[in-house]
Amino acid sequence: MITTRLFLTAALMSVSSMMAFGFQADKMPQTQDDKQPDRLLVSTTSGLVQGFEQEETMAFLGIPYAKVERFQPPMPVDRWDTIRICDHWGPQAMQNVGSRTLSEAEMSEKNSCVLNVWTTDRKASKPVMVWLHGGGFDSGTSAWNPGMGLAKKDVVVVSVNHRLNILGFLDLSACSEKYKNSANVGMLDVVAALQWVRDNIRNFGGDPGNVTIFGESGGGGKVGTLLCMPPAKGLFHKAIILSGTILNVNTKKMSEQLGAAVLKELGIDSNNIDRIKDIPYQELYAAGQRAMAASIGTRRPGTPMMWGFGPTPDGVTLLQQPFQPGFADISDNIPIIIGTTFNELQRLTYQQPMTFQQAREALMPTFGDDTDEYIQAFKEAYPECIPQDLLSIDWLFRPKTLITADEIAETRKAKTYTYMFTWRSPLTKASQHGHELKFCFNTLHHSKNELPEATKEDLRLADLMSRAWAQFAHTGNPNIKGLPKWKAYTPKNGVMMVFDHKCRVLNNPDRHLQKLINKHCFKQLDEFRKTH
């Protein structure tokens, strides 16, 4: 959930990747070769930026793409006349960081609309891959996933910071016309970043006519949201959704109710609504948590849906929520890759001995009279399974991913490709939420805490996944040499690419199993739909 950190990406990403942040310096760059112009100096619509060499790429970190006023849509950046040195991460968006104190350079309300670019050839016209970080719509930073490894697969990589939580998604539209767009300004920031890509990426060697958006967890939810946003139409051409199908059930009625509750908590009425712009962030965030509990309710951990401070359909900025079951028809021509990991956020049982009978007893409270049918369906889907798998497999993302894949493959013009990532960590013996990212980004060397010593097989898998993702960005088709033939998905063929040390294709391996999981693990969602 948004406010309780539904998406646990923050816990799973390497802390070491969240390095020092910073912005701007005024000194002129030094040319490495006096006979050539400095290739690290790039002109943008707002001014000159200077990058730095990073692992055989040219990296530009912390480039401002918008300026913001609280609860208002993003605005163009003020032009600068000096050279902006972009060699450090820009500040992350305001979020709950507990008792830690972060500087303005590390976390900022005014200056967090920044993006990063990695490229290998500024004179090229390569496909562009725009990354949206995880953390739900509540937390996170682009610093979790540096793009230099993927950029070496013949693409230009861009990653984005944008407004989150109450600053990005507080709906005050019912209180004042001035705040008519406040419910979705966090996603309008992302649209502004895509507009920046359209206007500037050629100077970094990218093709603005060939842009792929991709994201994991909450980032996958953001990709799905963009597929339903008219302001984003035409700004991207392909989409990849990794472990992103937790359902956002926000309605306009719910978000307006929450907005009114926040104002009540703060003692602000519609006659003096502008006072909310001066409330310190921590006080505002805390009021938001209290307001949620007092109005639409606080999400319980493990709930298979999210609500609160996240995107809300308004018929203009956002036409509908994604994954319910598909996307708005404005994106019918966008090819999509969508998939999950084997275990995701499920509580793991691999560290304890277990028999199938013990697994059956532990499954009974969830599956009741269908427990034996669940076990049989599991064994048919995964013949080599062990008892712990039955309890540790993902019960949140895969069922709805399958439903969405069925819907979009049947109704859209563009092709759909599905996958499952089943590589298991040597530390946890599981394929958890976020584990695939170091393979997609080809950055195993940045994940020593999760993979202390990458094997030859690990490195090969990282090369395959990052090349497949880059190939999809090039052509809308992820097939590459080294992978089995990956056909487009239909409900009938059920084609699912399995990414592991031995990649393989399965056809509808778990449809019966996922129907049982959907039946028993989404009862709260069914109840919600009956009353809304």
C-alpha cells in the first residue's frame, strides 16, 4: 500500500546504491582531447549540462526537468546560464525517512524533479528506455537502479524522480478550482519528464520517436497508469511492466473524501485553503496518515490492492485505473512485456524443513476445501516443486498479471509478451520482488549484498535479459540469439518466457493454479467491488 509501503522495493534494493546527492557547479569542463569538443558537454532546452565517464558510458545525473509549486502541475525549468555539473544524484522526492535527517541536496520538495541519462554515443539515434523506480507511489528514488550497464546494450537510459505520496496525490479538486489537478500531479511530473525526453534526448544520442517506458513494483504501476493517461499519449511507444499489477482501487469519490479529511485534520477550510502550502512536510504527511485512518481506511499489510495517496481517475488526466483488467484504448498500439518473479513478496519458508503434509496443513486456512486441488494444480504447473514452494510462491502479482495479459492480448492491436523470473538467490533460495532488476540492468557487480559472487551462469542470464529488454526497445519484439523463440502471448497459447540459468518457454503452465489463488487470495478485493 502507498502509505504502509506496500511495495518493499526499498528494502530489497542495495543501500549502497543510494549514494550522495548533489546538484550544480559553475566551473567550465576540461576537454579531455584539445582537438575535439568535450563530448560530456550537452545543450538542453534549459542550458548546458556536463556529465562524467561512468563504466564506459557518459552519465548525466540530476538534470532538472521541471519546477514545482505544491499541489500544482509541473512547470518549465528556469533557464541557467552557467554549465550545470551533473555528476551526482539529484535529491529524491519528499518521503517518510523515519528519524533520519536528510539535507536539501538529498531530499527536496522544490528540487526533486530531476532525471538521469546514460549514453554511449551522442551522435547516434538509439532507442530510449525511461525507467520509473519502485516504492509504490509513496517512496523511492531513481538512484536505486543506475543505467550504465543497460546503456551498453545499444540504448539510451533515462531514470526519473518525481513527486510522491501526499505531495504527489492529494486531491483538493472538490475544494478549489485552483487545485483541480492536484490528485495526479505526481504522474504529471512523469509526463513532464517524457516531454523533456522528446525535446532533448537527440543531443544525448537518443531517438525521441522510439521511447520505451519500464518500471518495477510501484514503477510498473506507474507504467500501467501512463498507458491510461491522455497527456502521455505519443510520448512513448513501448512498455515493460515488471511485478506491477497490485490494483489501485482509488476512485474520485474516495480521493475527494481523503482530501477533505486531510483539510479537517489540519484545521483548514475552503476559504483559506492556500494555508496548506505552508504546512511543513512532516506535519502534512502525518496528517495524511491520520486522515486516511479516519476516512477511507488504512490498508493492512498483505492486502492485494492499494488506495490512498496514488493516482485517481478524473476522466481528463487519467481515464481509468490500470490492470482492471486492462488499459485505456488510447494505448492499444503500444507493445507490452509484462511479468513477475516466482516468489515476489510472499513470506518464505525455505529455511525450515517441511513435508507436503505439513504444507497442506499450513495451506488450509487460505484455501479451505480447495487445498488438495491447489496442491495438485501446483504439482502440475511445477512438477519439480518442493513443499516449501507451495507456501512461498507469489499470491499477489501473477494472478492479476495473467488476467491482464488475457485481456490485453485479446483486445489490443499491439503484441503482448509475458515472462516469469525464477532465478533463485543463493542467500534466500528464492526469486523475490526486485531480484530481476540487477539482471535487467546488467549490474550484478552493484549487488554484492544479494549476490556476493556472480557465477558464469548469472552473468550470462544478465546479458540475456538486458539484451532482450534492449531488443524490445529497438523493435517491439524481445527475441534475441541465445533465448528460445518467444512468441507473442494469447490466452490460448499462454506463452511465458522463463528467465533462469536455463531459459525456456512454457505454455499456460499455471492457469488452473492461478484461478485458485485468485479465488482465495483476493476476497477483500471482491468485497470492495461489491460496495463501490
